[in-house]
Amino acid sequence: MMAMVNLSLPAPAKSPSRPPPKLSSLSSVPLSVNRPVNFEPLRHRLIKHLDAGHLHKAISTLDVMASHNAHPDLITYSLLLKACIRSRDFQLGKLVHSHLTESKLELDSVLFNSLISLYSKSGDWTKAREIFESMGNKRDLVSWSAMISCFANNKMSFEAILTFLYMLDNGFLPNEFCFTAVIRACSTSEFFPTGEIILGFLVKTGYLDFDTNVGCALIDMFVKGNSDLESAFKVFDKMPDRNVVAWTLMITRCTQLSYPSGAIELFIDMVLGGYMPDRFTLSGIISACTEQESESLSLGKQLHSWVIRSGFASDVCIGCSLVDMYAKCTIDGSLDDSRRLFDRMENHNVMSWTAIITGYIQCGGRDMAAIELFCKMIEGPVSPNHFTFSSVLKACGNLCDSRTGEQFYAQAVKHGFASDDCVGNSLISMYAKSGRMDDAQKAFESLFEKNLVSYNTIVDAYAKNLDSEGAFELFHKISDFGVEVNAFTFTSLLSGASSIGAIGKGEQIHARLLKSGFQSNQCICNALISMYARCGHIEAAFQVLNKMGHRNVITWTSMITGFAKHGFAARALEIFHEMLKAGIRPNEITCIAVLSACSHAGLVSEGWEIFKSMHKDFKIAPRMEHYACMVDLLGRSGSLREAIEFINKMPCTPDALVWRTFLGACRVHHDKELGEHAAKMILQQDPHDTAAHILLSNLYASSGQWEDVARIRKNMKERNLIKEAGCSWIEVDNKIHRFHVADTSHPQVQEIYDKLDEMALKIKGLGYVPDTDFVLHELEEEQKEQFVFQHSEKIAVAFGLITTSRPKPIRVFKNLRVCGDCHTAIKYISMATGREIVLRDSNRFHHIKNGTCSCNDYW
């Protein structure tokens, strides 16, 4: 019962000339408690406001009642709390709770459950648990379900599972809501095994056969907890009543696990089954088209038309997905369609701005345009969020412009994102890409909270800066701290191993990821192919390919690139045609890989055929890299005149890459005239191009034009241009050993040079004659011969001979192109020792065995 309040007004003076007071003035008249006032109209008004959706007016009415020490009943309080939860206005909900506490009413289980839900959804799990524990014997199945859900929603999986077990101990049998909540708690790799046990219990209850929510939770558990799409599909197929939510979830999860073709097939089945896609379905399937890149642009355009016809053209979420799709699926590298769509959007919010800015960055080479868009954005009414700042910092990193990035980071701090992990991780990446690893490490250490993404970012930074030791050291720290690694961690570590050819470390990571259950992850399998190929074990890479279930364009391209770099052009082309038969359309990178394979093997006619088919068959407009591949193909084959004609007929202005490729060919074929022309064209575009100076200097040196060599070196010194020092390395017992020319710093230096002297005598006896043309300094012939035999790759091979044994191949890596004399000498060494030697330089692999090389001396 509501409290009754007596009100009385002072009696007016009996004067016939004085009118009675107006009702509106009563508030200023002193009150006294004499007669009861009925607050039922206020309660009706409160409920009327709730029914009309006017929550704030309803709360105001509650305040009026409370000010007179009057309170509605439990049912009204329950309605108020549920309205606050629905509208996600948790502050108002907490205000209702305070009024409820003041009312001294005895709460029933319905109100207790609503309060648990209120605090759970507001993120205050501590208060939710406090209310739950205070319920005593008023706890019902809804209470337990709400508490399990609270822990699951707040990423407290252990507590959620424990609460589920306590519920069973208290004699409650779980319903579909309890199962849905606890399965959600098991959607991590750590608790996935527990989820499988709960699944067994679930099957016995029969909920799997009729409840859609339970089915959706299981799909998420298999995908998020074990990256297991196959089991997710089994659950989906078993669901008798699939609704739009279930279809959308399955489509989205296929896309997230890099299976966009499966998502597209599901979408088609959904439509044919009579289900009408909603805005979330359309956004998800457009994202699947984005993952397919240019392969699904046609379907993406049809979906865009569907969006317009369905009345979703103004939906920001779908608009962002379309902007992203047109940016990633562009055929010719143009962002015109994406930008046009962005400009036509009626209302821009932070999501749409971030989508177009990110599109420019992902397109490649458009980072400055992204920065300009960001500057335009901050001049307007829309404020950037942490994702926007993260993207623009990435653009600064791509440009190696850490100074501008620091200014943007200062803006992020002003906007309150100083403690945001997303922004902090992008700052780490920006410093790393700018070569400022010390600052990257400081940024990592200053993070307020280090999560897995933070560790992945710094591990990836070390890996990309060729510091695999730092990357692996951090990986061990992650394990020590108990942080659960994910696919990206392993991918970064594999990248670090492949960058320096550390096959031992790569194999260790492979074993570790198998134990962690990532063997079927597509991204990791792609990284494994790349790692084994770049570490010189091409057959191991091929085995990974053969064991993969789902292969995307990256999978095939990685394998083609591997075969190309190893000089196995026929196998590269075979894989390319197998990819086409599998229905996978090549992208720009695939075409570069195939053209590179043709170039390394001198397959000129095949290369021309692939180049012409790019636009004709695959609708891929050649980029500068493709033109450079064709110049390399023609130049390596000695067709320098044909190559220069090709360059002159290019539809766009050749950049430094094209001319640098041509200059390299001129260096190999000793064509000084064309080489000088190529160098001139490069230096017109970039007077500080170090590679052009070095290649031209080497061309003059090979012709004995020492005055011209001295002039170029003097010019380089004046411009402060530094040549990268040649360095070779070899991995022995999981440790990298590095060597420079005439290096004497290694602890086993005496043994190394004794082995070099021994090899020199042996191979000269087999017919080896030092080629001193590769000594690019003006020295006496005897000095040249001594100098050429102290090249870093020969020292590394000698070290491999004294530290490894048959049948293990000696794997040597060099940061620059291997010199011709070293290539010849190592062939003789393989013949003298019976050892297989695998040499990777900056261009390709050389598999040398019994005096012959896989390149057939065509390199």
C-alpha cells in the first residue's frame, strides 16, 4: 500500500470581495497533514509514460512521489527497471534502485533478477553478484541464469562455469538460457574443452534439437574457441528452426575464419530458403565479398543494388561495409567508387569517416590522401574515435613519418585516448615502421594495460625489423605471463623466422602451434607455407599446402611465390593452373609471382602470355610492379633493346623501380650505354636513389672505369648516401651466426679460415678459377683474388661445413645479391664435399648439389 498523506489548507477569510485561490497557486501555500491524498493518479500517470516510451517523464513522476514519501508497488518498480535496461539507460536504472531501497519494500525474485540484469549490463558485475548473494532462498532459475550470463558477458569465463556448477549442486536443472550463457563462457580456447563436456550434457537434455539460441551459442563456441567451422556447420545443419539471426551468425563467422566463399554460399541458400536478410545480414555478406576482393565485386554490386531496393541505402553500418568493399575490391587500384559512395552518404558519422580513411590506407600508396581526409574530418563536427586515430597512425607508419604521427597521437591524448590499447598499439607499430624500435619499446612499456594485441604488435614489430631474437624473447615472456596466444602471434613469429631464414625456430613454432590446436587455421597455414619456402625447405611448404582443407588466393600465391623464388618455374605454373581450376581468381600479387617465376627461368613467351591475360581474362590492370617484372623477364634473357622498347611504350610514366630493374639487367649484360640512360632516368626522379648509384658504380667497375667509380662514390659521400653492407648468415643449433666480408669477429674464426684455405686448394684442383671482375675496387690481381675469397657467403659456407654434418643441407642467407664468383665457388665446394648447399640472396634461392645449381646459371 502506498503511504497516505493528509493535506489541509488554511481557511480563507470570510470576505465577499475576495475570490477563492487558484489551484496553480497551491504550491506556494503552506501544507499541513490533515487529510489523505490519493497518489493513484500519479501511479497511473507513471505507467502511462512508460507505455508511451517516455522514460524520463516516468522517472520525474517517481521523483514527485518519492518527495512526498510515497512509492509505487513492486510491479511498477519492475516495469521501470525493465524500461531502463531496454533503453540501456543504466544511470536512470540505478536511480530507480535507490528509490526502491528507500521504499523499504520487500523485494521478490522478479525485482532481484531485474537488478542483477541492470548491473550486469552496465558492467558492474561486483554489484550484480552482491545482489545475487543477498537473495538467499529467493533465487530461482532466472537468477542463476542472469548471474551466469553476467559473468560470461564480463569475460569472466571461470566464474560463469563455476556458477553453473553451483546451480546444478543446488538442484536446479538448466534451461535454454542457462545453457546459452555457460556455452558463451566456453567460447575461448582455454575453456573450449569444458564447453565440449557441457555439450554432452546439453545433448542429453534435448535443447540442441529445438532451441535456436543454444545452437547459435554453440556455433560461436566452435568458431571462437577452436576455429572449427566444420563442427559449427554440423550444429547449424542440426538446428530445425533457423531464423535470420542464425543465418547471419553463420555467414559472419565464415567470413571471420577466412572462408568467404562459404559465407556467399550460405547467403544464397538463405535467400532461396525464403528468409529475408536484414541490415546485419547484408553488412555481413558485403564483408564476405570484401574478403574475396576482386573475385566478388560483381556480387557486391548486386548486393549494393539490393540494399537500395530494400531501403537500407541510408544505413550507416551497410554504407561503411560498401565503402570498404569498393576500396578493397578495386580492379585498377582506384578508390573512385568507394569515395563516390562516401560522398553520397546523407549523414556521416565516425564509422563512415573511419571506413574511407582506412580504405585509402589499405589501398596502398594512398596514405597521404588518408591523412588529408583525417585533417578534413577533425575540422568538421564529427570527432574521431580510437579506431580513426589508430588508422591515421598506421598511415604515418607507412610513410615512416613518425613526427606527424606524434602530432596525431597528441590529438588522441586530448580526446581522452591516452590509455586506449588500440591507439597505443598503433603508436608502437608506427615507431617500428619508422625504424625507431627504442621508441616502440618505450610505447609498449608505457601501455596502461598490456593485452594479447599489445604483445602481438611488439612481437610483429621486432619480426619486421629482422630482430627475430627479440620477437622470440617476447614470445617466451607472453607464455610466462600466462597470456593466451592467438593465430596472429604465431603468424608474426613465423614471419620473424622466415625473414632471417631461421628454419629451426620456424619448426619449433610449428610444433608449438600444433599443440595449441591451430593446425587448421588458414592464416597460420599460409604463414607456414611462406616460412618454409623462405627458409629454403620448399618441399615442407608444399606438404603444408597439400594438407590444407580450405585454400584462398593467399594460399596459392604463397606457394607460387615459393616455387618462383626457388627457380622451379614449371611447378609454379602448374600450381597457378591448379588454382584456376579450383575456381580461385588470381589477384595482383599472384600475377607478380607467376611473372617472377617466368623471369627466373627465362620463360619469355609464357611470361608474355600471363601478362596479356591479366586484363583480358582476370580484369586486372597492370601496376608498376607488373611492368617491372616484364622488364626483368626481358632484361634477364638479354633482350635489352626489347626491354627498353617495352618501357617506352608503357601507358604510364615508368617509375624508379622499372628503371632500376632495367639498370640491373644492363649491369649483368655489361651494356654501359643503356645502363647510363637508366641511371639518368632514375636520378631525375630521385637524385638520392642509393641503388641507382651503386648499380651504375658496379657497371663502371666491371668495365675497369675506375675514375667514373670514384666520381660516383664521391657524389654518394656528398649526398650522405650509404651503401648497405653485405652480410651473410647461417642458423646452427637455433642460433644465428652473421658474417661480413673478411670477418674475423667470430669465436671460431681460426677454424673457419682454415676450412676456407682447405676448400680453396680443393676447388682449384677441380678447375675453379677466381673471377676477380667481382672485386669492385682498384687492387692488384693477387689482392683481388684474396679479397674475393673472403666474401661473406663463402665464410658462412665454411662455418656450415665445420658445424653441420650430412645429410643436412647447409642453408646460407645473404641480404644482397650473391656475387658471380661466390656462386661458382660454392658449386665447386658442393662437388668437393658432397654437401647440398642452399643459398638465398635478395632475389631468389640457389639449390646447389654435386656442382650444379637449380638456377641453371640463369640468374
